[in-house]
Amino acid sequence: MLEARCFKVEGDLIAALDRLLVLLDRAPCHLQLWLHALETALDAKHSDAVLSLARQALQRFGETPRLLQHLTPIKMLQRQPGLARRSALLQQLWATTLRLPSSRPGNQLNTYEHNGDGGWLEYLSPFVLQNPLSAQQEYSNYMLQLASIESARYGHVNHTYITALRQAADFQRCCEVGVGRDALIPKSARSLRIGWITGDLAPHPVSRFLHGFFHALNQGEAQHQHHLINVLDHGPRSCLDWFEPLDLLHFKDISTLSMHGKVAAVRDLGLDLAIDLSGWTSGHFLGGFLAKVAPVQCSYLGFFASTGIQEIDYWLGDWNLFPADYSSWHTEELWRLDRPFLAWQPVDPLPEANAEVTCAPSGPLRFGSFNHNRKLSDQTLRLWAQILEAVPDSTLVLKANASSDLATQQLLRRRMQRQGLNPERITWIPLTTGHTEHLQQYQHIDIALDPLPNGGCTTTCEALWMGAPVITKAGNSYVSRMSTAVLAGAGLQDWVANDEAAYVQLALEQASNVQELRSRRDQWRHKIQTSPLGDAADLMHHLESAFSLMVQAKVNCQ
């Protein structure tokens, strides 16, 4: 046990887990040992070990109160939010009847949000998360959830948390470590040192986009020196090997360091500009940006709301993400590219690089959405109900939860019925084990419908790439304009509605054109490939120019 704890302190979670697994063979009835092993497997992001340990522990001990606190995040990991909510509520019941410590509120909030039932989060009592420093993971998740529903409370909650972070002793220590750069050097003096900082180097959307960007950069000449900095160890799910062949990219792994160690390591790189690619998502590094790891700091790509951190100078997007009248709350200066803010140009080893456009469905028209359950708001279900009602015999294809999680389907069916959407017109397709199989499931969709207000981005790119056009509604914030930016970048502005009525009408018009859509499935991929959205080299050229201008603007202010 002591060896396992030492390995955990040193950051070697896999070695710690191996020690604990050996002990479990010797003491299979030791509940505390099972809990240690589960915690370690969760920390190590070792999903296979987590699921195996959870299954065996449940068989041995049942739904005991001490096991339930681990069961909720495990069910979330399995994409079973209905069962996760059940375990969270059971834990609350045990806490009430046995006077046990209450469960961490973040788990329960996540289970509601992952069932698409996030609207009530705006009315959450402030006492639930009254001490941000004792519940930092919960607070970060709560801010992400508020941003996803365009809550007016987001700015206030954000300010509360950041104020608490500034007063923390750990933050003060972070401000004092590392070498850093004393003065900015104009871009005319030398190439800049750009740091791309992320906690998403697993098969997440951010990594998939980044790989295409850096691969294109590696094929040409870079103006600046680029450092990819990893702050979170994803264990067996890590995709660091995707980036190793890219000679022009300097890689730095600081995932095993303490927070102040990470800040010191980044400062020691002497960056001119640091890019935050995570926002308030899991494994973020915003404490480092708060402590100022580079003279110029920028938020980009990985989060759909303002970070609220005054030390981050810019929020980078384009004119479709940030129109001239953009008014949603933000603390950063908006920086708009004169082209799409991202590029979709998949290359090996991503399965999209070799996936053929899928065949069209047959029979009645099939609408669909492969977006996460968390995006299936009541507003979304109501609009989809209107569309299905107006298009006889059409069906809606959904895929967002494990087929074994009947609890999630039951919760969704109830919400659908309240919004007038007939659950019998839903076709539920299963989650897949691999991404290649996931892409092939687009053969079940004629037209993809974007959810509101939290629209798609990666799912919109995927749908177009695999042969399914996407209908969206342009919203008023970043979270509700991502698909708008993607479609505009591909030259598909005609698929963007300006209001709910136009969204429904657009779906009806395209439904009458289903035979032509089915006969020309490859036109959507061609649209991407021949548009700025499909040109990663051009994106990197514009990004490097933007970085130069950002640094020069700061130099001119000195």
C-alpha cells in the first residue's frame, strides 16, 4: 500500500495501479483496497481497469454507500448518465438516512446535465457550491454547464471562482516560480516562441483538429517556433504518438508535475505567446494563465465561452463566431481571423482520413443528430417535434448513450413527450467501440439537425465529411454559433437559419429534396475540401500572422 501511494505521489499512476491489483488478489474482501484501486484507475484514465474493477466490486459488495461515490463517475465514463443519476441519488439517500457525508455535488450536477436536463442549473442555490477552493472540479464543471445553456449567471459564477483562486496560497506560489521572459522582443528581431497548452491530448476533438493543423505546418515553413505542452496524463488513451513524427513541433510533457511545477516549466520555455486550448474543461491549466506564463496570452478552440481571466489578452475566432455586434459576456479582447477559425483536413492516423463517404439511407427521410445527450435541450426537442410533425413518415436517428442504459432512454422519452416529440419516431442506434464504426453510422442519416443553443462543431464537420448536410440556427454567443462558423467556412451559409421558424422551414424545404441529397452524398465533402474550411495550411498561415500582430500590439503599448 505504501509503495502504491509513493508511486501516486510521483505521478506514476499505472505503477500504483499494478501494485494495488496484486494486493487485490491477496485480499479480495478488503473494500477499502477496492476503493483505492478504483480511485487510482480513475485518476490514471485507465477505462478498461475502471470498468473491470467496478464490475467486480459491485458483485462483491453491492451498492454500498462507500462504493456509490465512485459508481457515479464510472457510469458517466460508460456513457450511462441515467444510471449515473440513479447512483448519485442513492448516495444522497444513504447520506440522509445514515448521517454520512453528502456526496460531491458535482457528480449529481453532471448526471442531470448529461441527460440534457440542464436548464434548472440557472436556479441552483449558491450554498451548494459556496466554497470554490474546496470543490474546484465541481466549480469548473458548473461553469462549463452554465456556459453551455447561455446562462446569464455565468459571468457572476466565473468571477466568484477566479476571485477565490487569486486569494489561494497555491496561486501565490505559482506567481513566484520560473524564469519567464522579462521583456517582449518584436517579431522583426526573431521568430516568436508560441506555446500551445492543452489537457486534451487523447482522441478528443481538440487533438484531432490540432493534428491536422500541425501536420500542415510540418509540410511547409513555420514562421515561429511552436511548442505543444501537455498538462494532463491520459494514460493508455493518450495520443501523444500522433504528434511525434512532426519535426517542426517541439513537445513538452509536464503532466506529472504539481501545479506550481507546471507553471515554472512553462515559464522556463521563455514563451512570447501562450495559447489556452482547454478553457474550464477537465484538466485545464487556467491557474497557470492566471499567474501569467507568457507576456501575451490567448484563448482558442477548446472552450465555448470566455475564460473570465483578465490576464488572457485575446479570444481568437472569426467573423462568424464573433459578428460585429457580438455582445455576450467576455473579458478578453476579441480577435477575428479573416477566414474560418479552424480547419478540417484529417490525415493519418485519424480514421477520417481514409473513411469513404457513406451510402444514403433508404425508405422515408431520416433526420438525425450524433451530438451528446447534454445538448438535447427542451428547446431542441420542441423544434425537432415540429419538424417530424410536418414531414410525414420521417424519423429521427439519435445516438448518445449506451444501449444497456435504458434509464437514460426512459428519461429522454419522458422529456420528449413533454415537448410534443413522439418517442416512437426515434431510431436509437448504439454507441460504437471504435471511431471508424462511428463514422460509418452516418449512413443512417439524410439530414443532420444541430441542437440549440449548444450546437455542434466536430459533429458538424464529421456529418459533412461523411455525406450528411447539417441545418443549424445562428445564435448570439460562441456556444450557439460554432456550426454557423463551420457551415459558413464551407460555403454553406444557406443551411444556417436566423430564427426558430426559419430552422423548421429550412428542414421542410430540404426534406422535399431528399432524392437529390441521396444521389449526391459526396458533394458535402467536396465543399469542405475546396473551401477555406479544408485548408489547414492557410489556417496556420493566418494564425502565425495573428500571433505576430498580437505580440507586436503588446510591444507597441510598452
